[in-house]
Amino acid sequence: MTFGKELSNEFHKLCNVPNLGEVSLFTKLMDSFINLSNRYPMYNITFMHSHNGQVIYKNSNTENKIKRATGVTTISGKTDDIIGVALPSPVVEFQCEISDLAFIVYSKHGVKVTYLQNKYERIFDISKKRFHVDVDQLGLLKGRPIFKVVSPKSSIAKHATCNILYDADIESVGSYGVFYKDNNNYEMFYCPADLINYSPIKSDTEITRKLNSKKNKYKKRNIPVKYEGEVSKTHRYNTVYEDCMYAETIEKFGDELINFHIGTILKEKELNKIKNFLKERGQVKILKKIESLGNQNQSDDDNDYVFTGAKIYIFIESNIE
């Protein structure tokens, strides 16, 4: 039985109760990974909580075109078209969660990360793949600006910068997991944030985003988005990566995750920071495995950079050849 099948069976078993909401479904997904970790040690699943769930970024119309490892040129840092705040309006700080879960998958090929934000659509047509997201969070995960981590820790700056989304080579560094009901079973549709599109509808264009009393933050709103990736193929191929474009079920998501098809490869600076992240939490076993994958240099002159942002990290070892 594959990892995805085990994960799917566990999730469906935990969700065998009526009328679950978004938070409950997210908790069931997390508990599914915890149960697999307890029953199947060979999967090497480790959980870590973080103190840093909130991040801050500013709206930008800067187009930094980058040719990704997938061979596709995309724009990082541009958020105006996504959040609906166009310059020359004031430069505004937006504060939101980067994700509910962050998955760190490591193998002999390196270390991949994806930040997964969960949503729940009570009425969801899997063929149309349309769902609602928070506009500020979409600006972060799709626009991928350099952001600041809101940190309560005294050992680092109150606001420490992070460019892991901005520098990512693979679209699935930021992604959505949309829970929906398929007959009597709860399922999850997965897709990278880069490959969904916000198309304004009439009722949506009539909504005005108003500044708060301090004139520095816009009122949030949810917007409808639609997945517009390659619906004919679930993967995009090149000589280096096999990147998952979408998964319609928990089982498919689990298999793609453990097979190293989801997330962006961490570069040297991010690897050094994640090693420090593991050191601080006494995770010697994972630290040694990740150090064995490549450069073990721990030096880092950029003291204003941290590896954090998600509330919960799930480390998974992939044994792909």
C-alpha cells in the first residue's frame, strides 16, 4: 500500500463524523500524519511547532521576471494585480498567515519545502476547480514578495526578512489544499498558488477596499479564484524536476509529496537557516540527515533572515532513487 493510500485511509477514518468545518478538517489532516508517524516509523515523519505564524509584506507593482527551474518564466514580487491595490495608492503593509502547514521533504536529491494553506468549500465542482481565498494571503502566496516574519523571540529582530517565496524555483513553494466533500467522503484538492487566477466578477468589482483608521491597512476580503494550470497533465517535466501541477485527492497529494514532486528545492541560504532551525529545537536526527545531503557550512552573514513563518512544520523523508 502506498503512502498516499495510507494517508487517505487515515484521513477518511478520522473524518467519519458529520458537519466538519475548515479548522476541524485541517486538524484531521494533521492528525492523519501524526497517526502514520506513530504506526509506521519507516516514514520518518517529524512535527515541529513554530512561534511565527504571521508575516508582513507590502504591495508592489515591481515585475521581476525569473526563469524557473521548470523552464517557465514567472513574475515574483508583484502583488498589486492580485490584492486589488494599484499604485500610486499608498504603500500598505498586509499581515497574514503564510500557511497552516509547511511540509519539508528531504531525500538524497535535496530538501524541498511547500507552504500549504487549507480552505474548505462546501459546494465545490472538481471539474471547475473554483474556490475562495483571502485576498491578502493570495497576494503573498501567488505574488511571492519578500516578507517580514513577526517574531516574539528576543534572539532575532522583531521583524526578520525572508525571501524564500521570492527566490523559489518551483511554483509549488506556496500552495492551497481545498477540502471538499465527494459523496460521503471529505477530500482535498491541491494546487500551487502560482497556477490559480483571480478573475473579477461583477459583484466582486463593486467591493471597495477601505483603509483602516490608521490609514495603513486595507480591510480584508475573500475573493473567488480558479485553478488555471495544465489540466491535461498532472506533472510538468524537465531534466531536473517532476513538478506536480495538481492533485484531486488526499491519496494523490500524499504520493506526490513523498515522491518529491511537490515544493521548491531549498538553496544554500535556506538550508543553513533550516539547520539552525533544527538545532534550536534539538532535532539531531533530522539535522544529521539534512547535513549529509550537501554543504554543511553553517556560516551566514545575513542576520536579518530566518527560516520560519508557518505554525506547524512536518518533516518527511523521501526514499526516492
